[in-house]
Amino acid sequence: MSDYFGKDVFKLGFGLMRLPQNEDGSINIEETCTMVDKFIAAGGTYFDTAYVYGDGESEIAARKALVERYPRNKFTLATKICSWKATDEESARQQFYTSLERTGAGYFDYYLLHALQVGNYLDYEKYRIWDFVKELKAKGLVKYFGFSFHATPQLLEQLLTDHPEVDFVQLQINYADWQNPEVASRECHEIVRKHGKSIVIMEPVKGGALANPPKSVEDILKSANPKASCASWAIRYAASLDGIITVLSGMSNVAQMEDNLSYMTNFKPLSASEQEVIKQVQQAIANIPTIPCTACHYCTGGCPKRIPIPEIFAARNKHLRELKASGAKHDYKKATDGVGKASDCVQCGQCEGVCPQQLKITELLTECVKHLE
């Protein structure tokens, strides 16, 4: 039961960020319509898009596949306003009206300030976006508003203290990030619930990483239930948490939709024994070996190619811990900007001669090239 919305909501939300594509990269509206039909037939209601998804194509697809084909009271639609696409208060406000025109929805059930983090949250104040969204709610153009969040628990606490008027928060939550200090899913969940807000979950399958997890993780899940997909464990874990409105899944084809509906149509929270399986999986992830570099930088002083070895190893460890390469590749690119890359290593071995940890640095750099370049 949601705190704010007065009724149970189908626990699976249809994320419209990764819709099926045609060969030319455009959204396949026909297949999207099929997915929408299956979702609504199963009882689904929550659709999630954003001003920036597909440079606006996602909102247009929402109109064609959903809004123009179903009565407005048969679904709820969420979209988002983003500070980084605004240059001033007027351009920020225009995003809402552009989204309204693209979708043809008439109003938005859920409206979010998009991806608040350390580098942009002050822009939402500068452009008076908080005040604007409150105005929209007062006019009935938005039913509920909140924000999606990608930052520290400390900033989350500050935002909810400064803006107690928000109705809900969208958080990145999955079993792999529950105790991950860089994401802090558990702590963020606890802060939102302490403030009495409901939660929409994003990234329950960690961008697809938990649908195809490392073999050590897959073996545990398949041993517990050979018939259940790895993705089902991740989504059911998220949906079993307290205070959840819905769990978003960015589905890209009919097969993914059918798999998700197979276990979410008549959703059952994880049992006590299934929760124990998740704990085993979390431990298996924690046991994934990382590079034991202490960042002493002894290795870098004599490197003829000026390779930032500790920073490269930190990016590789992020890849190993988080099970996906996107953030790690970003860190790698930032670390090697203007200096040497892992592929520039000439195998001179001077770094290995001074490494207190006696790491096989040249071999490890070769691995970094494979996964990060």
C-alpha cells in the first residue's frame, strides 16, 4: 500500500527508455504497441518516460503506443524535467509544455526533477524548478511530484529536509548495490522512508547486469530455482521492499515483457528462504576478486608513458564490483585524459620492481585494455 496514493499499484512499471528499435535506430512503434497491450492486459498501469529519453522520441512513442490507444484513466504516466537541458528559468519551464505536447497526455500523474546529484542539484534551485512544479500540481497539471536521485545519502537527507512537499523519490535500488558504498541503496531507502515518502525503484536489474550475472551468482540462483530467470530474482527483490510504489523495468522486446509479467502479474514478495538466497548472492558478489592496489603511486614515478596505474586499477575494480562497465569506462577515460592509457604500456617492468604489493602490473594493465578501452 502506497503512503500517498491510496491504492495498491501493479508492482511492475514499464520504463520507456530502452524501447525496441528498427534497423535505422528509430523506435519500433508496432512492437512497442504489442508490449503496451500485454502490459495493460496483465494489470499494469505505470509508464515512465523523460524529456531527454531518445531526444524526445520516447515521449512521442508514449503518445503513439499508449495515449492515442487507451482511455486516459487506464494508465498513469510519469515524465521528468532536467536542469542540464535548461539555460534559464523560461527554458526549464518550456520542457513541461513540450513534454505535454509530445505525449498528448493532458496532464502527468507523476512528474520528476530528473537525476539530482552533486553536480546539478543547485541548478534546480537557480531555475526555480521546485516552485514551478508545485505550481503545476496546484493547477492539476501534475498529480504527484518527486525527484530521481543519483548521489550521496547526505544530499538526499538535505533535499528531503529542504523540500518536505515532495510526494515520492525515485531511487536506484538492487541487491548488488544494497551495501555498495558508492550507491548506498540501503541507506537511501531508509532515509526516504524516515521522511515518510514512497519510492519508485529504477535500475532493479542494474542496467541488465543482474539479468546475466557472473557465473558464481547465476549458479546460486539456478540451484535455488532452475525455472526462474536471473532478472526475476532482481525485480522481485526490489518489489519486496517497504514503501514501494512500483519497480521500473526498461524492457526492450516482447520476450522481456513476457518474462517480467510471468512473475509480477500475481506478485509475491520474496519468502524468507528466498531472502537467504539473495544474501548468498550478495556475498558471492562481495567475494569477486579485485586488484589489491593501495594507490601508493610508487609505480607511476618512473613510468615512461605516464600511465596513471592506480587510477586505472580503481576503474577496473569498479567494473568488477558493479558488474557493468559503463561507470568504470567513464572513470577510466577521465583518469587517462591527457596522459598514458593502459594500452600505451611498453612492458618495461619498472612498475613491478617498485610495487609493494608485488602486483603483476603489466598483465593487469592488459586486462584493463580488454575491459575498459
